[in-house]
Amino acid sequence: MNQGTLNSTVGVPRIFDEALAKHELFAKALFERPESLSKFLPYEEYLPEFGLFRQKDGSLGCVYSVELLEHESKNSEEIVSLLEKLKNWFNFGEEYTLSLLFEQARISPHDPCWSDLTTQTDRARAQTDVPAKLYLAQLERLRTPGAAETKTSPLPLRRRLFLSIRYFGSQSKRSPGKLKRTRQLGRELLDPKLTLSHELEGFVQELRRFNYQLAQFEMSSPLSLSRLDSAGLADVLRQTFNPVTYFQRPFASINPHLSLSDQVIYCSSTLDHPGIEREGIKTRTVSLKNAPSFAYPGAMAYFLSLKFPFKICLNLSFPSSSSVKKHFGIKEFFLQNTPTARSRRQKAEIESIQEKLVRDDRVLQMTFFVLLEAPTDEELDRQTQECLVRFQRRLECEALVESEIGLGLWLNALPLNYHPLADYTTQRSIRILASDIVHFCPVFDSFRGMEPAQSQSIFLSRENGLVPFGLKTFGNSHMTAVLGDTGSAKSGQVIKLLLGELRREVRPLVFVIDYKTSYGMLSQYLSSELTTFERGKPMPFSPFRGSLDEDKIRFLVQLLASAMQLTSPRFQLESEHRTCLSQAIQNAYQSKTQSAGVHYSEGKLQDGPAAFDLLVALDDIIASMGSLTGQPEFEKYGATIEEIAKKLRPFYGDGIYASFFRSTVKPASDRVTDLFVYDLDALAGDPILQTLVTMSVIEEIRRKITAIDGKERGGFIVIEELGMMGRNNPAAKDFVIDAAETFRKLGFFLIGLTPNPRNYFELEAGQAMWAVADHYLFMAMKEDNVDFIAKNSGLLGEAAVQIVKSLRTVRGQYADCFYIHKSKAISGAFRSIPSAHEMWLMPTHLPDGLEAQKTLKRFPNDSAGALEDLVARYPQGTKDIQKDHSKDGGTK
């Protein structure tokens, strides 16, 4: 049987033969003259009045950029709900086609986004300012990592989704044999009897009909859509055809008088059946052979774990209900006359599909394929294997590596370049229900972070997307609770965020209450003030120093009440105790002020004490309390006063803690200071003293904020270990809540850390911190700790619990973090990758710390220079030098 007899037998019209012949000529012309590729692209012009594209064949089109969904923190119900709403995308008629093009691409070192992540202040301060230097070094490492860094930290990736809708006109029928109008040279041949006005009127009606359909589509879309104009589409096409030089060459603006197809290709291409090569980048196509036996929501998110560039394309056409009914009717007829087990199973499947069609589902034609890109065949082979694993293990379906039609599928993936006739030549389309196709929609992205302009630092998501992040980018209150086991890099993460804050043009103030040496080295690189405490010696400052106000009275009463309860746990504090303490404090301050009298300041005699130099000792308060009974209203409190004096005996006179509360006033420094560190490590063995000193330090911070007008600068107060506030200390709980409110009004925010997450639920101070916090940052921790948090708090949902359990910290390589806001409006996981600069700012290796101290001595007035010297000599730390010594017997 010859070809003509076969065509007449099956009823295929001559136009189908002509179409096939044209496709053969098209392919031949492409391979012989690849520089003429632009002549075969369909793009003609953009109609700005309507926001639509007109193709060479007369069809209309629209391209959308789709906002992707951050999938990692979503639970199963949220993902299913969103995908169900995507069914609204597939309600078009048979005169439409719809294409989805998902792109995962490396961010080029020449991409303008890197410049957008820096500020003019960063660039101006880069030479002398350590925070700016650290930030720029971090960006440079992400932008152009070295060969060794690329192995541990893959290049950052960007993900985009483009949705194209093509409209062939309400009068067109795209099935062979049903074309009511023919197209020639990309223009419609209208009946000569029609006038030009009728032609124009019909064209405008088509435009309005298409735009009306698009308006409904936009309103019903569950994801945010934005239309691309001619410049936007040209940008996508130029980047596709010029993958290497796109960011390095200047492109002219779009000329509305030229065909868009002639303004996107600027380099020659090598074409072959498997794919296309442009600027040394080759392609390979992996297509879906058959529909999976089942599809489940969220399966496409598994493709995000691929660490290399790729594209996923879905081309969809909408067959008429009559053709679908005819297809299943014929298939059902033959199956019911084939008495085999397989035919009975297939017949049951068809009946199930027909039942769904009755319930407002519909059948679509889908072509699904993945496009891979790499400079070498070896790299393409590796990518192909990883891609096939996703098809086989995650989608449980077969896939084909295209050796004959790879180029054709690559061209069909271009926005607005898909025509249903291509399905007859590729034979890769499959019938699928709209309720199932939503599971194939590549609408997922990893955590994208916050607005770059407000971020404190830049991180990578665990799927290698850029994550600008900061604690002051969402909401009005920025109290933060940090949770993680010992060794999870909590302090390093907080330091990194604080250094990001110090990049601001108006530098904030940062106060740190530390109990180890995490900030000791950092304070030597920054303009800072380091205060240490030692047992048996007076405090560097006194909590009783300064002028008296209501906040000061309230604090001192809480401090003394806590002292009594810590030394006498069974002591019941009553209201009369607080009344006596409050009055004794006021009397002591009044007496001290009067006794100060006239003083000499700035070459003149001044009345009253110098500002903030008034110092009242606890002995003065006890003496004042002894005279309270002389006041008529306190005569009845004699027993109460004696009880207070007895309970406070360890803290005055010759008591065990008395020397600690005797201090002298240090002269005020004129140096501008950004970082204040209070190291309480020496007090770790005495929980009573540690608790009281911690409360005193916080009061000292409040006094300093007021003294140096810190309200204009704002800042953070870091409590490195909430356990320092003491256990079974109700006063500490009230104090944290009060301090949180007081500092918030001044523009300062608490950050609480603890190596034991249970402290947030078992300690009074931890409970208060958990209650006032709006931001929560989770680091790596044991699973039982995660389960404990999930059980005692409703903060973590099903998905968040699994994410926190999966967090890991690999020393020297990365530390995983999970962030969630109290409102749960924003959450996501990201990865902090330390640079060489960070390692030397926060050395955890003893030889590194010693080397840093030596280098700082060689650069006495240039901490930034010392940092650069360390990075240049030991980019990986002194451990590499030690390895070299061991190999050579110490001769190097």
C-alpha cells in the first residue's frame, strides 16, 4: 500500500502531507544554514496597547512570569490545596495552547544582581571597615568561588517560570481536515470580498476576546502573574541563545519596526538532531515516554535538588470534548471485545476516567520534557543519569534520551513557539487529566529570604538559591530566640547577622552578654568595649550607679529581691518587703546627693553630683533601711526590715559577695563604640553571682543607651546563655518581659540563645524570652529536643518539624538554619557558609586564635589590615600549615 492509498484510507487530507513536507524543508534549512535560525522563529511584533504578541502566522500570544512557591516549609495540605487551585490554568478552549517553561540556571558572575546586593556605603568602607569587608568577601565567594570551594559549595542558582498562552483565533480549527482558513507566509488570506475595515474589525475583536480570556485567567490564578513586554521576552530569548556572553555584551533596545525574531540571536549555533550548541554550551533532551501509573502532589520539587542548570517544559493543547469522547468510545469498543485480563483492567481505567469527565474534569494533550545544558558530553552524561533517577524513583515512569528530535523539542520549549502540529511529528504527547496534570506543574522554589535592601547578610538555600536574610526585615518587633545544640554554630550565626547590621550607614549599638570567648576576638577587630568579671574583685561598674528614676528603682528592687530568693529559696517575698526596699533606695540616693554637695567640673564649681557619677553602695541602702523605722509610716515594718537586712547579709559589709558590689566609677571614654561585650565566663561556677551580675549588666546597658542617646541608632542586646538568669527565679521572668518592652521602645531588641532548647520552657527567663520573641532561628539539634519543642509549643508544624530535624552543621563548611516568624507568615531553611574572613573573626581552633593575636599586635592600629594579612597567609587556617610540617618532618 503506497502513501497516497494509506492517506486516503485513514482520511488524512492533503494539507497534512504539505505540513510534513514543510517541516522537512524547515529541518533541512536549519541544519544547512544555522545562522538563519532567526528566520524560522515565530515572533513578529508586540502590541503595547493590548499587551500581546502577534506571531508571524497571525496567532496571538501572551507570556507571563510566574511567582514560584517556596515549597520546603509547606505541609502536605497546603501543597495539595495550592495544586488543586492550579486547575484554573487549564480551562481554555481548543483554539488555545499553553506552555510552561521552568528554568534553573546558574547566576553569572556578571549578573547585575550582585551589584544590587551591595550599597554605596559598603563599597566606600571596604578598605578599612571590617563588617563591610566581611560582607563583600562573602559575596565575592558566592559570585566566583574557587575550585576547592565549588566542591563543598555549589554555585548559586536562580529559578524562574514562564507561562505562555497562544491563541489561534475563534474561527480556526487546528485539527487536520478542519481548517476553515489557511495561512500563508504568516498572514491570513482573507476572502477578497471582505473590505479592509472588516478585516481590521475582526482582528480587534480577536484581540479583545483574547484579552478578556486572559483577564479571567489572571484573576483565577493562585500564583502571582506579571506579563512580559517585548523587552522582557527578548531578554529571555537573548539569554537562551547567548548563554555565555549575555551579561558581557551590550544589547540594543528593542526596535519596534523590526521583527522580534531578528533581535534575539547574536551568535552562530551548531544544530544537530540531539540538540543545539551555542557559545560552547550543548543541550540534551530527556522526555517523558508515558504517563506515570500515579501522580502525587509536590513530586516536581524533587528536581530542585539537582545542582546543575536545566529546564522543564510542558506543552499543552486542549482537544475538543467530541474528539475525546470519540477516542475513548473507539478504545472501549475494542477492549470490551477482547476478553483478556489486561483489557478488562484497561476498560476499568477508561470507565474511571469517563466518570471523572462527568464530574467536570477534562482531558489534555501534554508533552513533558527536560532540557539539560553543559559544555561537555561527559558532563551531559552525568546530568542525564541524575535526571533519569528523578523520573524513575520519584515519578516512577519511563523517560527517553532523545537522539533524533532533541532539537525540535528544544525549539518547542521557547515561549510562544509551540504549535499542536508538532505533536504529530514528535509523537511525545500523552493524554492526561487536568486533575493529574497539576502534579506535573513545576511551580516550586526554595526559600528566597527577604528584600535584599533590608537584609543583614546573604546566604544560600539548601537548594542553592540566594537568600538575603536579616532579623529586622519583617514586622515591627525584632525580639529573637535562637535554638540549637552545643556546636551548632549559634554564636557564629548571630555574629554574622550582627556584623551585617554594623554595615548600616547609621551604625547600631550592639551589646553582648557572653559567658565564653565567642566575642572576645571579634571585639579586637571592631570599635568595641570589652568588660570582664573576676570572682573576689569589685565589679567594673555598679548597678547602683547613676541618677534615680522609676525604672532604676524598679530594677534595684528586683535585683535585691532576686538576691534574697537566690540565697534563701524558701523565702517568701511580700509586698511590704518591696515597699521597704523601694523607700530605702530612695532615701540612700537622696542622702548621697545631698552629701555630694559642690563639685569641681570643667574648671568650674558645680552644684550636685556630676552626671552619671553618683555612686550608691549597697551598704548605704542597708544603712538607710535601718533608719526607716524613724518614719511614722514604717514604724510597723521593724520585723520586715530586720528580715531584709538578714537575707541580704552576704551582699554587704564583710559578706561573701560584698566585695563584688563595691566598685569605682571608671572615667567615661570619648571613643565612639559600636560593640559592648560583657564576658561572664569567670562566674560560671557561681550561679547566684552569675544571675545577679547578668541582671546588673542589663541595667548597665539600659543606662548606657540613655547616656549616649542610643535611641537614634537602635541596636541589639544578645544574651548568649539564658541559663545565666538563674533557675527558679520569678523576678528574672518579670525582668525579661519588662526589659523587652523598655528596650523595644528605645529601638533595641533582645536576642536570646541557649545550648539547651529546654531552657526556653523550663527556666523563667527562657519562658519570658519565648513569649516576647517574634523571630525564631533554629540550628542543628537532636531529634528528642525537636520533639520536645513541638510538643510544648504550637510554633512548629508538621513540615517545620521535619526540616529542623534535618538541619546539619559541618564545622568549617556550613551550618543549616531554619527561620520562622511567630505569625508563620514567613519561614524557610538556608545554609550559612563561612568564608576565610569569618573564620579569622571567630577562630575556634586554638592555634588559629594564637596566630590572630600575634598578627593583631603587628597591626596595632589597623585591624582590617590584620584580617587581610591572616586571610592571605592562611586562607584555610593554620591547620594546613601544620599538615605541611608533619609531612616534611618540620623542615618547612
